Amino acid sequence: MSELRRRLLEDLVREVKPGFACGEVDPNGIFQVRMNNVTKSGDIDLGKQRRVPRNHPGVDKNKLLPGDVLFNATNSPDLVGKTLFWSGLDEEAVYSNHFQRIRTDGEKLDPAYLSRWLSRQFESGVFRGLCKQWVNQATVSKESLLALRVPLPPLPEQRRIAAVLDQVETLRAKRREAIVLLDDLAQSIFLDMFGDPASCNALWDRKTISELGGVVTGNTPSRARPENYGEGIEWIKTDNIRPPELNPSQAAEHLTVAGEKVGRVVPAESILVTCIAGSPASIGNAVLAGRRVAINQQINAFIPQGPLPRFMLEQIRVGKALIQQKSTGAMTGLVNKTQFSSISLMVPPVSRQQEFVCRVECVDSQRARNVRHLAALDELFSSLQHRAFSGTLWDHEASGEAA
């Protein structure tokens, strides 16, 4: 099948209109969609809702209707281009000045199809390349948006493509939800068996982290010596610590043998804890290393000697506040090795810890299956998008008809 013809977005829309800013908050007002209400995957997040006065002059001109497409034109560089297809709520809503509201010409362009295509461009990094950047913010101009050339199959096929992608996205959303619920279940099991580590629970003995094992603070080998970096052991930074797993980024660095000698290498059973971060909320993020790794100076590694690592990991996660309370205040989000080592944790009998680990390993196994399935769905979704927007999604049908 030949490649789909492309048309300027400007020729396919009836209106592209920015929202309005409002500094006033009215608990009984109208819901205003803001940047945090649109996820990177293009879903609506109603967790934090801001309501503005209904008598604000921007309200009447900026109400959302089912079929509107919200394009996040202003945000941080990595988030510019998030797109939401507005299917409506049980109440009226408006939108902030960070968005452009797109209303398509329904005889030429299906809005759900456009939303999926814009989301694909966002995932591909197109908007990052188009945006004008300032210190903490970036924007894609209305002119740049309208200059995009959209692949344009016939309307029935546009609707069919959007429906197929919606079905796969629904499955992806269910898998993501299941993973979150399983993460919560592990914490619930811990709280049910042992209680809150931050409370004065007299049922269990308590010891400091230094009494329960070793503590290693990471180090950054000199970058002035290029022989420190290259092929070798993984070098973990705080952005790799994304609970509940250790997730090295695509640009993960490695230390050579020379780098290891001046770095800090810890064993697989180590619990890696973020102890320096620009955001206090990130202090206390914890993962199990799972393999021998090197760590940077923003991480403290706790190596349990006696207590079971999986039990201690969950206790640190549930008791994250214990770590955050130890901040020295010397800089934003800092818990030094001495303060970290002094944190008191519960020490139930090993048999009780083993019971917990046995129960939570079943949860971990189920979570791993969901993660694998989500990865497969992500790959399928990406493939479907590529084929849909290049005009080859139904090639097998065309082949069948030709035969």
C-alpha cells in the first residue's frame, strides 16, 4: 500500500484556541483541566482538581465539549505535546492557558484519530524538537502546531484506527493499574503483619541500621580521568532508583576496573536508598540492587546482616518518613551516612520475616508477569501506531482481497 497522503493540520480544523489563566480558587467552582490532569499516555487524571469561579470571564469561551482535543502546548520540555481526547465528564469543565483546544473539521478529520496521532508524535520526541525553551518551561507555538502534516486516510478508516488503538490502550491501562495495586498489596501485607515502622510499636525489638548491617555511601570517580568510565560494572544514580525496581536508563554509565577502585561497589543483596535529592519527596526511595553494582554519592547502600533483605526493603519503603525526618537541612533533601545509620527499624523474629517474604514473593511474581505483559502490549501498541499512520495497518486484508 502506498504511503498515506498528508494534509496541513491548519486545513483540517475549525478552531485552535488557548485556554485561560486564573489565580483564583473556588471549591464550588468549575473544574479547570491543568497540566497535571493529563498523563503522558494521554489519559485524564482527576487526582488533583483545581476549580475556578464560574463567573470568571474566561469560562464561557473555554468550556470543553465531547470530541475536543487538548494539546499541552506549554510545559517542561519533556512534557510538551501531551494530548488528551476529551470524551466528557459528568460535569462541565474548562481548560488552562497551557493548552490549545483543537476542534476538527468533522468531515475531514476524526478528533480521536488526531489525538492518537499527536500522542504518537509526542512519544517520538517531535514536539521536543519544535518547542522554544526557557529555563524551566517550553512551548510549541500555534503556528508550529498548525504546520504539522497529518497522514489522512478516509474518515471510516480514521475511526477504525482510533478504535483499535483505544482497545489496546485500555488493556495497557488495566495492566498499569494492576501493577500499582500489587505494589500497594505488598505494603498492606507488611502493615498487617508488623504495623507502621514509624510508630512506637512495642511488639517488636528495634535496632539501628548500623546494628543491622553495613552502610556504604557511594562515590563519583573523577571524570577528568576517562579511564574510570567505559565497559564494566553498572554505575547507579538516583534517577535509576524508581521503586519498586532498579531501572537503569538507556544512557546508563559503567565503571571500568580503574573506576571500581575509586568508586563504591556493593553486593546484590544491598538496599539502595536515595539520600540526596533536589526534591525532599524523593528522599528515601529504595530498591533492592539484585546484582553487584556501583553507586554514586547521592545513594546510601544498606547491606543487611541477619534480617532478610526483602523484609528490610519493604520496611524502609513503608517507613520512608523515618528517613525523610533525618534530613540535616544542610541542603535540600540530605540525609548523611551518620543520620541514615542511626535510623531505628523493627526486628521481628526471622521466622516471622520468612513468612512475610513467602507471602510477598507471590505478589512480586504476579507483578513481574504483569510487567512482562505490559511490555508486550507496549510493543504491540507502538507497532500498531507505526503501521496505522503509515497506511499499512490493513495490508493483510488488502492481500486477502487481492488473492
